[in-house]
Amino acid sequence: MSVKGSLQGAALDGESTPHAGTTQRYLQLLRNCLTNTIYRDRPVDPWSKGDFVADKRERGLDWPSEAHTMIGSRRLENLQACAEHVLANDVPGDFIETGVWRGGAVILLRGVLEAYDVRDRVVWVADSFAGLPRPNETDYPADRGDQHHTYEELAVSLEQVQENFRRYDLLDDQVRFLKGWFKDTLPDAPIDALALLRIDGDMYESTHDAFSHLYPRLSPGGIVIVDDYHAVAACRRATHDYRNAHGITSPIHEIDGVGVFWENSVHSTSVREARESAREHRIAPVDGA
């Protein structure tokens, strides 16, 4: 069963279910709303000059003024596919994103759980809700000169993110928030197991903290996504430093030229077991299972 083949597309192929068409239409509409490709709001970043460009929004290369995510359509599609993959294969654990901005990615994850009527998993929302920290150049020299903390646009309050969830009718007890710097919130976060870990911390320190405290909780067959892998050299370095230190050799798969993902070791579920699990949860198995 190929994770790469099944997750690089926008949707999962496999057996049809009675409500598969409706489910995918709902999730596509949710993605379109989260990226605001419907109303095409202007970007506020310094390089887009205020002009909406469909290709930039698709690849997450602008900072939208109104949209609830800046990761773009392709990375949202991949995120949905990753979530559907771990559900179809019954990989145990919750979902988490570290670094959420306006909350678009975690709103989509909660939408996936809602679409498939999954009630026994939690979406964790980890952020300072005050922007990025000043670089700790002594302990993390790779962050020397980092300017992310100077961008006011990256600071979105907890209350605003909660309101954004509420606008989609997706704020409930399956959404839990971890407010504060990752070094303070992640070590003792009350999370037993993770099926999906999405890291979007930009900096070396933030990426390092997410890997150090959360990757050990990622179940076999679980998926880790690194948003800024190609966009920020310090993030890429932190990723490889952790992989090298812990002997992680799982192949890294490309998403859109910015983000990457890989599967945590080899999932032992057989094709037959995956099919039965998918039927039980009304989810189409991946990659022709």
C-alpha cells in the first residue's frame, strides 16, 4: 500500500461509499472557504502588492487578508488526504498542528472528523496566539537574524481562532487548545498518541520543540507533515537534525515545493484489515485497498 501514491493527490481513490460524493463535496467546499478562493481576498504580504493571484493562493505563497489559512490549496488537499489515510487504516491517536495562525488547517482536520462521524479523536491546536518568539540565538544559532517575530500579521489571538472554528460550526469538545510557547506547552501536553502531526513553526527552535516532544507519541503508520521545509532553511535543518539523531529513514515525500511529509515506519495493517476498517468507519481505503 503506497502512502506516497495515495496522499499526493487531492482525494483518495478506492471503494465508493453511499455518502462519499457528498462527503468530498463538503470537504472541498470547506477547503475553498478556508483558502477563500471563492471571494479571492487580497494578500497583505510585502511581496504580492495587494493583488490576488490564483497560483500563489493554490501554493500558499501569499498572506491572505481574510482567508483562514495561508498554506494554500495543495497543502490543504494533502492534509485532508493524510487525515483520511490514518482514519482508513485505523492508526491510533489524535491530530495536532503546532503553529496554526488563523486556524485553517486545524479547522479542516476537525471537518474531516465531522464528515466521517469520528467521535473518539481530538484535534489539538498549539500556538502562542501571540506570534513567533524572538530568536534564541545562543541555544539555536540556526535562528540567528530570524525576523518572524516582527510581523504583526502572524499574531492571531486564541479568541479569534476559536471564533473562526465557530463560524464553521466546528468548535466543540473535540477541539482543544494549547496556548503558549511550544517549549512550555508541549512537554506536558495531555496527549497519549498521535496519528497525525503537522508542524508549522517556521523557526529551528519551534520545529525542534515539536519534533522533540511530539514525534515520540506518533503511532506507527502515523504521518508527520512539515510545512516550511523548503521555505525556511532553519526549519529544514531542524527536521534533518532530528531525523539523523533518531535514525529516521522513512522516505520524505513532496507536497507542493514548500511542504513535505512522511509516514512513521511501516504500518502493519494488511490490505484486508484496512478494507474492513474503512467499511466500519465508512471511509474509502487508500491506494486501491
